[in-house]
Amino acid sequence: MARDLPPLNGLRAFEAAARHLSFTRAADELYVTQAAISHQVKGLENHLGFDLFRRVNRGLMLTEDGQILFPAVRDGLDVMAAALRAIDTSEQSGTLTVTTLDSIASAWLVPRLGRFRRLHPDIDVRLSVNDRLTDFARDVDVDMAIRYGGGQWPGVRSDLVMDEEIFPVASPELIEQGPGLNTPADLLKYPLLHDTLPEDWAMWFETAGVEAPGLEAGYRLEHSHLIALAAMAGEGVALGRSALIADALATGRLVRLFDIKLPAMYAYYVCAPDAVWDRPKVRAFRDWMMSEVKGAIEKTRAA
């Protein structure tokens, strides 16, 4: 059923004037002129069809109708203000649900989340890890996503977080114990690890100018971070993806082999629907990711 409610400005002017029993003090509180308060109250009285105030001894007094209406309007405005404060608080703090791939979550995001929590202790980050493309219209509890792809998805905004390069890596123990590596062709003496992404060993050897038939043999795993783990375990040489192996290279668990690299076809993007893109907690997480990537790049250049 439709509600025949008067204008909100008139109700706010009436509530302030009734609380102070003064148009002047109500005007000061609402940052308008006394004439504006008088005009809004008069408009409210015309809408309602009865008087709300009586002037007595150069002051104001509520009429009987005004006394009945005042507590209802006061309580209604208090409830509305509390709801708006709750919404504002939830947008700045509380739970932030981020969905992403297992690869970037385990190899890059999770090891760094402690730094975000120290910067934003009021934001509780919850990760949803899967390979399924989030449908924000259906998954209404998800605030944002970190996606790997071309950067264009319907119904969402996206910012490039980091791209990546692809190059051979292996555990230092495997290289120390194996045949010498003087040229790219020497990698064919080692077991090669394969993933399912478009950039593969055939492309790398072609870029290196090496004929390499029969590359299908060896480990084949679906996820790139599992390939990196297998390489760290000494199971073979992998085509490492720079975003996923940065920490392993920095700590010496993996070493880079040769300077020949492939550009990745895709990159990592942070995504969210338009409706939540500028929410403070979403923006805080997005800005933090950008800062982490920028810091890592600067550290690499300085090394």
C-alpha cells in the first residue's frame, strides 16, 4: 500500500524546531535560514491540514497535533540515521569477500595478506578460492574478484594489477646435480614440466631458436602453481610465471635459467561491479594490491 508521506525536508525542519522550540536554533542546526525553516514548516502544515506550532510570548509551543507527531518523526529520523551509519560502517569496514584462483591465492595473495590486515584491521578479508568465474548478480556475498584473463568481462569494472613473463626455472639442487646448462638446448637433457596454459615449451624453444621435437613427455599438471611446486621439489624444469614464482626466486627455492622469456597472453585484474567499485573497503583492497605490486617491481629494479 502506498504511503502518503510529507516531504522529508519539512519533517526535518519540524523535528528540529520542535526539539528546540525555536526556528532560529533549528535553522542553525540545519545550516539554513530561519525563513527557510518557517517556509518548510508551513509547507508541512499545508500538506497535513493542521497547525503544528503556536506562537506564545515571542516563542513557540507545539499544538496537540504537533505533540502527537513529534515523537514519531523524531524516532523515525533516528532510525533512518542509524541505518545510514550502519551502511557507511559496513562499506568502510567489516567483511570483504574476495574470490580468486587457487594459484594466485596460494603463491602471491595469502603470504601478503598479513600486511593488509595490519594496515586495515577493521576489514576482515575472506577468500573464496575456485576456478569458476564469479557471477556477481548471483553470488551477492562476493564483493570483488582477482581474475586472470584479458581484462574485459560483462557487468564489471576491472583494473590491471600485474602482468607476467614466462621463463625456465628449476630448483638449485636439480641444476647442481644435473648436466651443465650452457645453451638453451641443454634444457632438453632435463625433465620438463608442463601446464595447460597457451604459452608452452614449444613456444619457448622456438623463441630460443632451438629445434625441440617430442616435448610432450614429462609431468603435466593443470595449475601453474602446482608446476612451480614440482619444480621446487626437484622434479624437473618448469616454465615459471613471474607473478607466481616471485617469492620462490627471492628466497632461492627456484633459480631462473637463461634470459629468454615469453610474454603472457593474459594478466591479473582486480574486478568488481559498478555498484561496489568505489566502496571504501573495496578501494582499500584494490589500492593495497597496486601498492604491493609497485613495491615488488621497485625492489626488483634496485636489486
